[in-house]
Amino acid sequence: MLNDPVLLNDWHVVAYAPDLQEGKPMAVRLLDEDLVLWRVGERIHAWRDLCIHRGAKLSLGKVQNQTLRCPYHGWTYNEEGQCIRFPAHPEQKPPARACAKVYQARERYNWIWVSPGNPAHDVPAFPQWDDADFRKIHCGPYKFNASGPRAVENFLDVTHFPFVHQGFLGDPAYPEISDYTAEIGEDGVTAKDITIWQPDPDGSGQGAWTTYTYKVIRPLTAYFVKSSEGPRFAMYFTATPVSECETIAWTYVAMDYGDTPEEQIREFEDAITWQDVPVVESQRPELLPLDLQAELHLRSDRTAVAYRKWLRQLGLTFGTA
Ligand code: FES
Ligand code: CO
């Protein structure tokens, strides 16, 4: 695992919670490290995927009686990560140092979040999650062979809509972006009053000027709320850094109107993301440059400029240059 204290001491989504079934360990990867997830009822465990005996992957093992048993020689670990049994020597009490590397794990928004370090904060907020006016539709996850910060910056960028998402989110005949503000505060970046023409912002079939508000609340977690007249549509986006240039984006759409079937909303978001992926994967340098002189910026790039400045203030190194 690379040594980036900002991301080590943060929360990252590693799985969709319903996919982690009782009795079945799951292998995931985060920050260049293999992890095993397993659950006992509501309790989720996230450990380094490595048996300290001979280094076999614990995710190939078995969950039974609230323990995880290594596939190789059967060393058996309790829920705290302590080895409690060497099958070859049942009379021998395993020493305290015979234990797995245990990380913090939480289930929130139907996702499993893991922190390899000691975060000073909780899992990032998702304001629409507890608001019953909003339907929440899980979309993705989406794999980008790109750095986490590049993927997040693409999520924050509306000026590509008329070109990458022509007919979906923008119209090349109306590529102008209103002037807007982007500010760095204690909890991240807020960009407000970003107005753009959209061919069909709310599913009514009518084109309209649409206003976006973006909030970046963690280095790799952001959401937007957009409104034309009345209906509100939000999207929550959190990017998991698998390695420096491999990212998995986990998203929810939240909307307070309409009864479009979830499957149709997912298909739309899938189509949008597959338009983004090749462009984001093509960006060079692959690591997001935090030196503002390294690329050119326009007034309409304020959100990205504020994002880069904030990452620099935080001292993020993983995925940036
Ligand atoms: Fe796990 Fe030997 S490698 S028990
Ligand atoms: Co896009």
C-alpha cells in the first residue's frame, strides 16, 4: 500500500453491500493492496488478504462458526483477526502475533466502506440518502483505467457535456457556460450557479437551461444537485483508488420526481459513463497535475482549478503529480 496519509486515513467504497454474502469471503483491491471482506450478520470484516503463515489468500478460505479459515493449512482466525487454531497442533495456543492485519469497515448507503488508516471523520455525507423525497438508484460501479483525481475531475466538469455527451447532457450548438463561483471551504469545494443548456434535463423531452451545484466533500467523493424548474436531480460519486491509475467509480442517482424505471435510469448512466471512459483514459499525464501552470485553464474551469488547489492543500500524492 502506498504511503499517502490523506487516502490511507480516508474511507473508500470496496463493495456493494448486498453482494457480500454471509459465509462467502470476497476479494477486493484498494490502494495497491489485496483485501478480504467477510461478514457475520451485520458485522463486516476487512483484512489484508494474506495469511501470516505462508502468505496464502484468506479470500480463498472458508467462513464457518464466525471464523475465517485459511485455505492452505487451515489456520483459523476469529472475528478480531486473531488466529485461534493451528489444525496441525490443536493443543498449541496460537501466540498473539499470529493475527491478520485488520482494517476498519462500515456499511453505509448499501456500500461497504473501508479505511486502512485512522480517519478523523466519518464516511462522507450523502444528504439525499435520508431524504424520503428522493428515490435513490444505484448505478455502476464503473471501472476507469485512470487516476482517481482524473475521474473525479471529469465528474465535476460540465464543459465537456456538449461534446462527449451530445444529445444526452448537452448540445454543441449551445456550448457556453455561465459565469459561476467555485470556493474552497473547510469541507472541500463548492461550485454554484453553473448554468448550461441541456436537451432534456428532467425527462420531459424539453430542452432547458439547467443549473448545477457541485460539492467535493472528500478528495475522491463529490456530488451535484441540478435543477431546472422545480424537479431536483442529484448524483453522488465516490472513486475508489485501486491503484494509481485504476479507479472504480461508485454512484447513486437521487431524484425527487418521475417514475422512470430504475433499469432505464441505469442504462442512461451507463451510456453516459461509457462515453466518458475512453476520453478520461486518454488523458496525459495520467496523474492529475496539481501545479496550476502545467495545463491551461479557462474561466469555466474554476471547479477543476479549485479542486486541484484543495488537493494540493491537503497534500494528496496518490494519483496526482
Ligand atoms: Fe495459511 Fe498456512 S498459509 S495456514
Ligand atoms: Co461526462
